[in-house]
Amino acid sequence: MRIHYKACLLAGTLLAVHSPSTQAQTQHNDTNTNGHALHITNTDEVPTCHSQNMAGHAHHRNAAPLDVMGDHTHAQGQWMISYRYQRMFMEGNLQGDSTISPADIVTSVTNPNAPPATLRVVPLEMTMDMHMFGAMYGVTDRLTIMGMAMYMKNNMEHLTYSGMMGTTERGRFTTRSSGWGDSSLSAIYKLYETPNHTINAGLGVSVPTGSIKESDIVLTPMGTTPTLRLPYAMQLGSGTWDALPSLTYSGHAAQWFWGGQYTATLRLESENDQGYRRGHIHTLKGWAGYNVTSEWSVASHLSATHEGKIKGQDPNITAPVQTANPDNYGGDTLSGGIGLRYRPSYKPLKGLELGMDIALPVYQKANGTQMKRDWHATLALKYSF
């Protein structure tokens, strides 16, 4: 790098001696539009060392996990629009941090809405598909605002056992819910920045635009098929206004990058219009990665989440299934994953970013009896302009 710099400096000096008009031109264009000094202005004859250094720095990007929001800000007047698709899959059940079988659930787990005395319906697997649409805008070089809307599709397969007790299977059924979930508005402020380190603070609000009155046909232990309000896990929103604070650090050196983030979802109301509120959520995330080229990067990440129990109860959710009990929500989860990013550098696609992440649970401890998380994957498309 020093040899390249000295060569550029020598070439610039020789050009200045050779061409008297260069000095006047340099004085006139002493500073470029970004305020950086330009000591060589005849770019047709001599390479600009400073410009090359800045271009190398611009190629460095901190590719945070796709579910990290607020890790960066945008320059004043710059927009970014994004689409993320995420699928989460759950299979099997946990009691605390131990696996429990459907037969054990229906013979040992108490039904708080008795009769019957024990649970008689067990969830077997669940998929959650989320389509997230986002937009960010740089109000100033330090302040960026962000909006997010989400469309959701939930499917849960169940096994129903016959009668009031025993392990005779009645049959299986699947419940579904779909629609727009809660939306959010946030502001991200750049608190601190050096060439290699950045700290951003975020504050947002979650708006209760998602339905909490979804219903579907179920199979009861008696063999009937009524339409009932679905349990809390199948509802599309929280029903409450929630605060969304965050604090994010990111750094880089050479081609390596890393970062960490704390986020929370804090319920601002004691209950929604159905008589309950979801638990507060606190999450810590960390990541580290490598820019393989100016276009490709790969990273690994780790996430720890604590979620509280549901407070209160919806009087219309009383089926003999674990997901109808507010105490069977929340707990602690540790997950890890990997991600890949691609940012085309050629002009027709410049500004686009494609990403893919996949994560698996490392440790889970559920409050009460809950479904076991299996994996979740995210695909993303972003465009900045």
C-alpha cells in the first residue's frame, strides 16, 4: 500500500511539473463534492490514490443476519425497500427442556379448563410463513426511519384422542389462519461512528393491525367438528401497542466484520380487547463474517431470546389443548445459524442485495408444555436508491 501511495504521489508531482496549468486546476477543484481533498485532478493521465482507497472501503459491508433490523442507517435522501420471506417449522413437544410424547401429554398434563381433567388434543407440527415488506429512508445522515408490514400464514396439525381419558386416537386435523400481522414504525439514530465501528440506537412502535379473533374447524374428543376461536399461537397479532427499543454495534477490519444487537418487545398495555397480553421479549444477537469478494459474504450468528408468559386469558379460548393455556407460552431459546449475501456490483443490478439465512435451535427451555422449534429460514431481497 505504501509503495502504491508513493508511486501515485510521484506521478502527481511529475504531472504538476510537466503541465503548468495543472496547479491552477488543482486549486480550483481542491475539494470534491464530499469534502475530500483531491491532489491529482487529471484522472485521464494519473490514477487517484485517495479515490481508490475510498472505493475499497465502500466495498466493505457488515452483513448482519436477515432478521436484524436497525443495524445500519442510510445517507440523507436515500431509500431502501425490502422483501423478506421467513418460514419457521416446529415439530414435537417439550415440557421444560425435555421432550414429551403425545400419549404422555394426554395422560399427565392437567387441563386448566376442565373437564376433561387432562388435555385431549396435542399439536404435532406447525409451519409459520411470513412475508415482510419494509422501507427505510434517510432523513439525515444520522437519522433513518423505517416501516414494516407483514402478511402471515399459519398451519398447525393436531392429534385428537377419544373421550375423557385414555390413549385411543380419534383422528387428526389441521387448523389454519392467514392475514396481515402487526405492523411497525421505527427510527434509527447513529450514536457513534469511526472508520471501523458504529453504534446505532433504535426506537419503534408495533401497531396492533393483526387479528386476534381467528377461528377454524376443530375435531373434538367426542368426534364433533365445531368452529372455535384458535389458540394464541395461531392468532395474527398481539392486540396491544408495543415499544420496540434496540441498540446495535457493528465493526469491521480488513475483510472481516462482526456485530451485536439487543432488541426488546415491551407491551405498552395491560391487556388487549380480548382480556390478555403477550409476554415481553428480550433478545441478544451476535454475528461474525467474512467478505469473500466485493459481492459475496458469508457469516455465522447466534441468538438468545427470553419471552414471558401470557398475562390474562381470552374467555373464548378454552379447548383441551396445551396452546389454549396462557402459562404454556414463553421461555428461553438459544439458536445458531449461517447466512450468505450477494450484492451485484455491475450497474444494471447495483443497489440490489440478495440474502439467505438458516438457523437451528441449540437449546430450548419452555414455560410449561409447548411445541419444539425445529428450524427457520429467511430469504431477502433489498434495493437501495
